[in-house]
Amino acid sequence: MLVDFKIPSPPFTSIFTDEFVGRESLSKLEELFVERAVEQRVKHFSTGRLCAKKALESLNITDVEILMNEDKAPVWPEGVVGSISHSKSMAGAVVAFANKVSSIGLDIETIGGVNPDMWDMLFLASEQAFLQQFTGDKLTFYTTLLFSGKEAFYKFQHPLTKTFLDFTDVAMNLIEGQFEIAVLKDFPGKELLPVSTPIYFTQQGNQLITLCYHERV
Ligand SMILES: CC(C)(COP(=O)(O)OP(=O)(O)OC[C@H]1O[C@@H](n2cnc3c(N)ncnc32)[C@H](O)[C@@H]1OP(=O)(O)O)[C@@H](O)C(=O)NCCC(=O)NCCS
């Protein structure tokens, strides 16, 4: 499935699909992580990993297993960074060489999944004020975008800082037409993150795909 983030010369490879596979695509060790999982979780885990392996093939990395870290992050082959996401109807993965990209985060959301009663838990006053200028489909879209951008950012930042950040520990701002995330909370390791991280997104039907990464210079 072609997903275009409209980034000129992206330093990463991405693979997306809406055709889910099952545990037969997993290695024996990978299967252990979903041994007791319900079928939907097995499908999501297997399809995300299949996308990741296909993306790795485009970096000429073949015959790999992608195990799971204690913090639930995927264990990527040496010299590679990556991220996996799945929604009810889509799965995808992005990978890049670690000498080009320090970290990368991906999120896929079904547009409309964030209810207004979740706003206070997810969004700062400034973000709620931004959303309040919209109504109808635009409100639904931007609400999903703010949520998804933060989830993509979490997967980007956690492998670098090993720190849990809550939704209100970060602020998503729109600066000259570009969404960016800044970390508000102070913690040891914050210096490993960019001061502001651009958030890229694209829509595929009712799916919103969000991405952030930091390219080494
Ligand atoms: C971890 C989290 C971001 C996953 O997002 P999600 O929308 O629930 O699920 P997704 O399908 O998009 O992503 C799941 C994938 O994330 C990846 N992941 C899980 N923990 C991770 C971590 N610590 N670091 C990087 N990637 C991680 C895994 O690949 C997982 O899929 P897999 O188990 O099949 O391998 C979310 O569950 C969470 O805990 N959020 C709270 C923290 C947060 O988002 N803060 C926002 C401000 S920074």
C-alpha cells in the first residue's frame, strides 16, 4: 500500500498494508510473545512485524527476527532504528539506518477514535484552544492528529530517553504550517531529544498515519 508523507528524499523506508496475516508469519521466538494473546493481537503483532521485515529487506537486511524489549519496544537489528504501528484496519512499519536517523516513531489511528471526555487527559489548554476553532470533520481530524502525533512522538523518544512521558508532558504546536512537538517536562535525558520535533502526517481513507524522526547531520 503506497503511503506518501511528501518528505523530499526521506531517510527511512516504510511499508504499510491493510491485509492482515497470522502467527504463521512469525518465527518460533517471535511467536512466544503472543502465545497467550487473543486473535486480534496476534494479527496485529504478526502483520506489524511482516511490514518491518519487508522494510528491512529494502535496506538489504534479510532473515531477521524482531523480538520485543522489556519496555515493549521492538528489538531492531544492529545499526537500525524503526517503529511499528497497527490500527483495526491497517498496519505499518518504518526503518532507517541508525547512522542516518537517531530514532523514528510511527502511529496509525482510525480518525474519530478520540472522545471529548478524553481531552483533559490528552491535551493541554493551548491544544484544546487550537481544537476549539474547528467543528465537524475538521475537529475530528485535528483531534486525532494531536493524539496520534503524541503517540508517534512517544515511540520516537522512548528508545532514546527510556522515560515515560504523559500526553500533557509534551505540547504539539503549529508553527508556520508545520506541526511540531516540544517536551515541557524536565528530566535527565531530555537533552537527547531535539528542542522541537516535526510531526508529519498523511491520510489514507479513514486512517491517519503520523510520523516523526530525527535525522543526524
Ligand atoms: C506505547 C504506545 C505509544 C503504543 O501506541 P498504541 O497506539 O497503543 O499502539 P500502536 O499499534 O500504534 O503501537 C504499538 C507498537 O508500539 C511499539 N512500542 C511499544 N512500546 C514501545 C516503546 N516503549 N518504544 C517504542 N515503541 C514501542 C511496539 O512495536 C508495538 O507493537 P508490537 O507490540 O506489535 O510490536 C501507547 O500504548 C502508550 O503507552 N502511550 C502512552 C504514552 C504516550 O503516548 N505519551 C504521549 C506523550 S510522549
